[in-house]
Amino acid sequence: MKFGVVVFPGSNCDRDVAYVTRDVMGQRTRMIWHQDTDVDDIDVIVLPGGFSYGDYLRCGAIARLSPVMQQVLEHAQKGKFVIGICNGFQVLTEAKLLPGVLVRNRDMHFICDRLPLQVERNDLPWTQAYEQGEVITLPVAHGEGQFRADEEILAEIEENNQVLFRYAGENPNGSQNNIAGICNRQGNVLGMMPHPERAADSMLGGTDGLKLFQGLLEAVGNVL
């Protein structure tokens, strides 16, 4: 299995992801510069956290125009796996690979904390290593993580069971329906504001995020 981690100008969590996929999990990992257009060798594309292009205009608005994003789109359309974490989630919504938008946190403050999340479903590769309804703890670090969608889109997201993670207990940023992570209808594209890669090594104080990568590895490994 091979991971590809896209690096935009301003990405700052790309090495965090690579540490988990390459060093913790022992999987082949390639850093993909945002101008690269060859991703045929990649099984899972990761859009990492950070401040792509300095978050000018809107978070992810410029990054979605990078040459690599056409390849990310085609990768997803083939049914291959794509995950966007934090800023990567913002890029996925800007690219229309996921519905909704991410806007300024409700209290207009940057949030840096470890928060409880509830796993809404565990029948997808992303979450199969968790129990449905399990409460896990993952770090968050964002200023524009409030998930919003109009009533029709929000209803569709809920009806299609596209919510994979919700904030459990206090809603830190005002996201509608406590949404912390969603997938597309096919289930192969995931966007989430919390950082699973920052909770994948016991030295960092927790390994709840490692199960996401392990579940995916098992699922994709069985297909390849």
C-alpha cells in the first residue's frame, strides 16, 4: 500500500502524516508537491493540515486550483481513497469533493485542544477499527472549523449517513449537528477537522487516531 501526502505552500502537518504512514505503520509514502500531476502509483491521497497559500481568500480556495487537484479529483472518481485533515478538509469542500463549507469558529477564536468525538458509523474502511458509538479523543487546531451547509444539503448528509464523526459533549466551534468529519456518498473521500495523525503514537499521549489508518490499511490491503 502506498500513501501520497500532498504538500501545498503553507502545509505544516504533511510530515506528521508521513511519520505515521511511513515510520509507525511501515507503509510506502511519497510527498507530492502541489504542482505534480502524476499520482498513478498512489493508493491513498492525504491532504494535510496547515495554512495552504496562507489561507488567502478563503481556507483552501487557492489550493483547490493547484495542478495536483485535478489528479485528486480523478483519483476519487476511480473509487480510490482520499482524506483531507483540517485544512485538507477545507480544500475538499472548496473542490466540491465534499459538501458544505468550513467557516470561522463560532467564538472567532483559534481552538487548540484535545476533544472527544463520537464514531457515528464503522462500516467504512476509515472507521472499521472503531466500535459504532465509540467515543475517542483527537487533537484539534483550527480557527475556521465550523461546518455549515444549507438545510437541504445538511438533510442529505444526514439521510445518506455521511457523518463519520461528531463532537461529543461541548461543540467547540459551532458546527451544525456537531459535525466533525464527513465522507462522500461513496465513502472513499473523508474530510475531518480533528487530527488523527497527532494521536497515532503513544509518545504523544494517545493512539485513538491510529485506528483510522490501521482500518484503512486492512481494508485496502485486502483489495490490492
